[in-house]
Amino acid sequence: MSFTSHSPFADNVLLLFQSGLQEEQHVLAQAIDRAQKEIRALTDSGPSDVADDSRDNASKEAAFASYSQNRTRLRKVVLALQRISAGEFGICAVCEGPIGLKRLQAIPWANNCIECQEQSEQGESIERLKRFLATEPGVCIPLTIIR
Ligand SMILES: [Zn+2]
């Protein structure tokens, strides 16, 4: 299999990422399936006393949390696999520069380079700060740190 690609990586590197991501996809799909069954079982469990209820609610919440976490991750994994097929794997979606191999080894579904990621995180914290200031008109923070 060959990738007609702009990707900065050689085919054999892409194949490694592809098989790793496919494995991850498989594991996540199974975990999601398990969580779905667990949630259904907890929802279907018949009348119970109050102590049972709160215990059930806690495990239901835990099941929901892991379910939605895995769903989010699965979406990213699927998108990364699509980027491999499209020959866009390893290219930053923001600046179109290469995403470092180390970053992709740590986060194979990363779709932006570390610089753009840091910038967007910085942007987010500035947005949060601005929202906070908007709701707290009494707070005075030197404008220089907002830029
Ligand atoms: Zn970038």
C-alpha cells in the first residue's frame, strides 16, 4: 500500500501509525460497547432502595463519563485515520507545517503542531480571562497581561 501524500513521513512510518490507530480504534469501540451495556443494565435495573439508587447513580455517572471520553477519543482516532488515507497525516491543520514525530508518537491523533496547540491554549485562557472580567466588573487586572 502506498500513500499519495504530502505527509512529511515515509510510507512505513505512516503504516505504523495506521496500525496503531486501528488497534486503538478497535479497543475504544469495545470499551464504548461495554459502557453502553453497563449504562443500559444500570438504567434497566428494577425498583431499588435509596442506598442502591445512589450507588447506581455513581456507577452510572462513571460509566457515562468513560463512555463520552472514549467517544471523543474514538472520533479523533477516526479523523487521524482519515488524514492518513488523505495523505494529510503529520501536517498541522492550522499552519500546514509538519507536526513533530515525537508529538505524534505521544498523541497520534494530534492535528496541529505544538506551536499552534500552545497558541490555541493561550488563546483559550485569554478568552476565559476576558469572560471572567466581563462577569466581574469590579475586578481590575492590568491590561498588559491580556495583550
Ligand atoms: Zn501549526
